Amino acid sequence: MPRNRALGVATVAILKAILEGHRFGLDIMEQTGLPSGTVYPTLARMEQRAYLESEWEDQGVAKEAGRPARRYYSVTADGARALNEALERLAALAGVQPRIAGDG
Amino acid sequence: MGRRLLALWARKVPAATRDRWLDEWEAELFALEAREHGRSKAARWWITTRFTLGARAHAAELARMEPNDKHGMTTMMTLGKDLKFAARSFARAPGFTAVALLTLALGIGATTTMFSVLHGVVLKPLPYESPNELVMVGSTSQRIPGLAPVAPADFMDWRAEATTFSHLVATEAWTLDLTDADRPARISSAAVTGGFFDMLGVAPMLGRGITRQDEIEGAEPIVVISHGLWERRYGSDPDIVGRRVTTADQTFTLVGVMPASFEHPEAFWSEDVELWLPTSQTGSNMTTRGGRFLQVMGRLTPGTTLFVARQDMALIAAALVDQHPNTNRGRETLIEPLQSETLGDVDQALTMLMGAVGMLLLIACVNVANLFMARAADRGRELAVRTAMGASVGRIRAQLLTEGVTLSLVGGVLGIGIAYLGVTTFRSINPVGIPRVEAVTVDARVLSFAFFVSVATGVAFALAPAYRMVGDRSLQSLRDGARGGLNPASSRFRHTLVAVEIGLAVVLMVGAGLFANSFLRLQSVDPGFDPENAVTMAITLNSGYEEVEQQLTLFRDLVDGVGSMRDVTSVAYTSALPLAGDRYLTGVNLQDRESDPSNPDVAEYSTVSPGFFAAMQIDMATGREFNDLDDAGSDRVMVVNEAFARRYWPGEDPVGKAVALSRRNPEWYAVVGVATDVHRQALDEPATPEVFLSSLQRGVTNAQVVARTSGDIDETVASMRALVGRLDGTLPVDFNTMDEYVAESVNQSQFYTQLFGAFAAVALLLAGVGVYGTMSYTVGQRTREMGIRRALGAESSQVSAMVAKQGLLVTTLGLGVGLVAALVGARVLESFLFGISARDPLTYATGSMMLGVVAMIACWLPARRAGRADPMGALRTE
């Protein structure tokens, strides 16, 4: 069921980090400063929603580096569009001046 | 360590993806460990453990995404979150919450109460087996339309020949004055033909019912009693079957006790029947075709429609007309379902009340919707921020709906409390004389009704704000937020709601006004006698008083005894007391008047003692009333009322005229006086022609003794009771006051007035709150605009006028719509009103004026505040 739901701040940060080249979990965590309990579930959800795709690192490359193969994420066209909308919204949000009393 | 945790959490991951999941985490852990290489073991342990907490959350997320439980889980979790959020947001606004809850509780409570009554009385099936097969069968003719009583011989023929009925029984209202046990008592009874209980499908709890054998002339006299009578009079004796039950002149064998759940069908009975006896025991002539006094009920054979049964009976009736033209010419049969006959026109009254209460609920809904709109507008920025933070429009709407339904459910719980109180009160006063009132309870059906009303109410009032306030404009409102602009579409919508509310309130105000007017008029009706300080005692003589001489001796002793009591100023008795429900009709034959056989002359008839008119303080228009000399030894005399004189001797002096009560055997009575009219039936029924005869010349067996006292009513009652006990301890007596009879006759009108008054008061209050809330809100929203206007030179009064004008426009619109709706709806009230038209212009004017005044005050307060808007302050916040 595709749901047209706006993206939260954490999601925006994660998508942005991936677009900027930080493509696997630990890297994304360090880039965004978000805890693992937020990053990984979000990655799973975004993949479910087809905002993200993932692929496994070539076994040969991993072996050469002497480590298990990594799972790399990339943003889909849908994901990029959603990210842009969310950024626009956040920009609008940033324009709101905090007010002391609700006189409106 | 980290790897062991991963293995543990991997079990949550769906099996299909578990291996890949472990691979991913192995790689991540490896990367982490590679980087952390060289740190202390403890630090590494701590880092990897914390890191793998992410694995647990990831595993849980993947588990949740399993297609099987995905929707259920997320919906439930969302709902939980919404509920928590709703609770918090209500706690933050206690004033709003309290007002909304109170409004809802009142609306739902009142609606649930009325529904309990409607459900218990109208919608619940009668408490008999297959109740829709039960019908009433009546005799009908041109002259007496409707379900008229049936002649016994006709009934016997119907029963023998009808093929569409499995049972057909006849009943006759009866009373027995029981003399067994310790105290004489008058028991409301029914004489029935065999198979009566079988027809209703209810078996006796003890013993047997009444059979066809019992109705044969000369059969052993038997009775069946109700559960209530069994408990009350016979101490729930389990071995009661076979006991003797006696009246002064008859001895019966008690053969059965009915279960507690059994009720006699109430179609023709105003009192609860507590005893049944066979028709053979009443002495009524069960072979006559000329006398019609039986009520006939039947059960249709399964599958038979009313239409087929009517055709069946029509054929039988037509054959009877051929065979017995003298008695049966023009006579047809009429069949109606028992359920509708039991209810009479009560369903009309209940439907009207349900309509009124529904309007109240609607007003409550509109009001809470308005409160919600105002709150949603205040929360516009909160909602916009939430949207920007990633909440979807659907989610926010769901949140608002959850809030609405939560609120209305809590209101519903309070409302059910109100309904419990309401139903208890309603049952104990039974103000409109509703049959089956004991069936009115707050049961599962009523509770589910209240639940659905609550949910529907919640959705109804939350839906509008959820759709008006949340939408594509939310982003814009975020940008506009600082400017506090007034959304024109939503403010128009709010004003429409207020207009609707005022319209509904007008309808209730007018209804209340009409009932109040009608009640006042009814109360100011002069009954024609003085009801104050008059004790009445109903007394019924038994077979020990067959001779007129015996009757008169007893009553002379009674009148002498009561008359000599210290505080009693006058005493008399009558066979039929006004407003007490006693009514006897007689044919009259006027000496100098040719009567029309198709439209015979009739009059109400009663026997009264000398001094009756004086004791009742009924004036004599001309002539005299009876005195002690008008006894068996002197000329037969009569008093008529003014209505009689007007009808039969217009413009003539009635005194000296002669009247007979029978055409065949004229016994002439000389009219000696004309009494002024009294309202005999009810205060809202005009006086009809009446004749009064002297008890000294006619004797009397059933009487109401009227004693006017200057002292304490209760003391007088006690002395009178003691006196009757001394004279004859076997006579049952029943005390009342004339005031009570008068009060009873305006009971119904008073109830409608109070109920509608309460509805209207609540409606007025809610409408006032609605107008005030909306106007203050608008003013609040436009504070800056007002400030600018003031800064540009507008007078304070001009600003106030501008706001007030808007409020008055809404009010006027609502009043107009409401008046039209009231005019249309008032037709329903017509039959409940007395002495006032349902279109009485003064009532309409008063109702709308009161509402107008309240609305004006509700507009004026915020308008004044608007006028005071500080120009500098308003501009500074810009």
C-alpha cells in the first residue's frame, strides 16, 4: 500500500547522507549522528517504501579487504523526490519565528 | 559478545531474510571493530553492545513489516498513540474539555433516556409467544367506528366458524371485591373464555389456566391469579392451588398462578389485571346478540396475513347479517394487530419527544463541533508544524477524529449515567400514562444505542474541523501563521453552524412556549367546582346491600358520621365524581320532543345525595338542588346541567319539564333545577349534557363520598376510615382528594411543559454559548484588524457595531430558518395542545425574541471587547 506520507527529520537526514555518498549503515550513523536504533529501522522502512534500494558489495572486493561483504544503499528517483519536498517543508518550518504568547 | 547478541536478535527477523540480515550486521560489526581496534576491551564491549541495540530495533522493524500482521500492528499502534495524544491535549485544555463533555453528556443522556422509553414501549415486541400473530377483533358499524365491543353470541359464531385463527378468545373487564385473607380488597380482574393463556402462549407457574370447560354455564367457579397478587395477598404460598377465594357472595377455587413475567394485554385496561375468572362466573348474558360488551383477541394461524384473516371474518360477518338482520345489520368486523392497539397513540407522543430530544442532541453536536473548530484553528500552527515534521494529512485527520470520538465516548459514559437517572424517574412518575412502562430499562440494546450515538456524535462534530482545518492550506497557514489571518472559508462555516444551532433552538423554544401556554390555559380552566380541601372516599357495596333501603341506611349513617366530625363542613356522595374517571351514559326521552332514532338523545348520568351541589360548590343556575324530602315517597325529580338545557331546551326554562330515561317504560322525572356546567371528563373537554337523580329515590351501590374539611386532610381520612370500619368492616375504601383528581387531569400537559421547558432551556444555553464562542473567537482572530481600524481613526463604537452586526446577521438568519422549521414542525404538536393554535404568533414572537436577546448579549460582550482593542498593541505585534 503506497502511502503518501511526508518524511520526518531523521529520514531526511538519512536520505541526504546516502545521497552524499555515505552508503552503508555504520557510515550513515556516523555522518548523521543518529543512533543505530533509528538508522537501521529507517533504512528498512525506506527500502520497503521504494525510496531506497540496496545491493551487496562484490564478494571479491570484500575478500580483498579482508572483511564480510557490506550492504550498500542508494536513493531511488521516488526517494529523491520525497526528499526534495521534505526539504522544502523544512525550509518553510525554519522560517517560522518563535513567538512568546499566542496572540493570534 | 556482539555476535552472540546478533544471533539472538536474528530470531525476530523473518526466516526468509534472516541470513542476509546477519551478513549485513556481521559486515557492520566488522567495520566497527576494525575502527575501534586498539581500544580497551571494556570500551569495545560497550560500543559494540550499544551498536547492536540498533540491530534489535532493525530486527523488530523487519518483523513488523511481515505482510501478515503489518496493518493490524501499525493501525493498533497508531490508535494507541492517538489516544495518548488525545488524552494529553484534553488535559491541557480543561475548560474546553469540561464544557464539551457536559454538552455531550446532556445530549447523549437525554437521547438515551428517550430511546429507552421508545424502545421499551414501542419497539420491544409484546411479551407473548409469536406476538405478531396476535390481533384484536372488533365489531364495527357506521355509528360506532373503530374496534367496538362484540356481542357474546356473535363471538361464539366467530369462534365456531373462523378458519384463520388458531385461538379466538373473549374478555370482559371485571372487578372482584375479595373478602378472604385479612383485609377486603378490590381486585381488577378479567373474565375470559377458555384458552386465554394458551392463546398468549404463557403457561401458569402453578396449577392450570382457564379452559373451555370452565366457561360452560354451571361449571365450578374458579380463578387464576397474578404473581403479584399471589405474593402480596397470599404470602407466596407454594401450596395455594385448591384454596378457596371468596367475595361477599361467591366462593371460587384458586386453580392457577401466573408467572411474574406475565402481563395482561393492556389494550383496553388502564389498570393491571391481577385475577382471571371464566366468563361463566360473571352472570353476564353470554347468549345475547344485542348486548355488546366483550373484547375479542385472537391468534392467527401461522403464516396467515391480516388481509386473509379480514376476508375470512368479513364472510362470517356477512352471513350473520343475513341470519340476524335485527341485531347485525350494518355490522362488520375489524382486525388490528394487538401491538398497535396496545400502544394506541402513545407512539405518536414518543416519536414527538424523540424528535425534540434528537434536536437537542444535534444542537449539542453543533456546539461541540464549533468548539472543535475554534480549537482546531487555534491549533492551526501546531497542526502545520506537525505536517511539516512529516505527519500526513490523513494522520492528522485521524488524530482529530480520535480526539472527537474519545471525547464523545467519555461524554457517552456520563450520558448513560444521566439516562439511568432519567429512566428511573420516568418509570416512577410515568407522566403520560404509557402502557408497558415496566418494560423501560437501560438494557444491552439501549447501551449499544448510546454507544453508536456517541461514536456518531464524535465523528459528526470532529469531521468538520478535521476536513475544514487540515488540508493543502496547512503549509500556507504555517507561513501565514505570524500574521494570524482569518481563514474566510472556515469562519463562514462556523457562522453557518451557529445559524443552524439558533434555528434548532428556535424550534424547541417555540415548542416549549406552546406547551407552556397550553398548560397555563388548562390550569386556568375553572373545573366548575371547588377542588380545595375536599377529601373523597370511593366505596363499593356488596351483596349484603341488595335492598335500596339497606344502601340508604348505610349512606345515611356515613353522612351523619362524617358530618359530625369536628372539621368537616359539608359532606355528600355521588355515583360518578367529576374528573375521577367515572362515566355513565343514559338515553333520555324528552316529553315534548320527537327524538331521531338514528341519533338518539343521550346524557351523562349520575345519582347524587341531597346537598351534593352545595358540598362541591357547584352553583345552581336556576331552581333548586335535591333535599331530604326528594325520597322514594315523593315525586321523582331531576337536576340537569346547563349544557343539557342548552342542547334540548334552548331559550326555554327547563324547570318543570319532564324527562324519562327509557322510551319503552317512561318513568317521568320533573326537572327541579339547573346546575352550572362542570368538566367531567377532563379540563380540556367541554361539558356535555348531564342529568342528576336523587340517591334517595334511586339507591346507590358504588359511590364517592366527598367531605369538605377545614382541618388536616390526613386526620379526616383517618377518622373516615375508622368510621367505615365501625359501620361495616368488609367494605373496601379508597381515599383521594379533589385536588389530586384535578392535578392528574393536567398531569400530561404539565409533563410536556416541563420536558420541553428543560429542552428549550438547554438549547437556549447552548445556543448562547455557541454564539458567544464563535463571536469571541472571531474577535480574537481579528484583533489586529480592529487595532488597525482604530489606529486609522475608527471610533470604538464603530468597531463594536461592525462586530455586533455580523453576529446579529447570523442570529437573524438562524431565527428565520428556525421559525420556518417550527411552523412546519408544529403541526405534530397540534393534538397535544389545548386552547392555543400550534401557529400562535405570540408564542413564535416570544420564543424568537428570547433567543434574540440571548444571542444579542452573546454578541455584545465580544463586540465590546473588540471596540476596546488597543491600536498600538495590535500594531506592535505585527
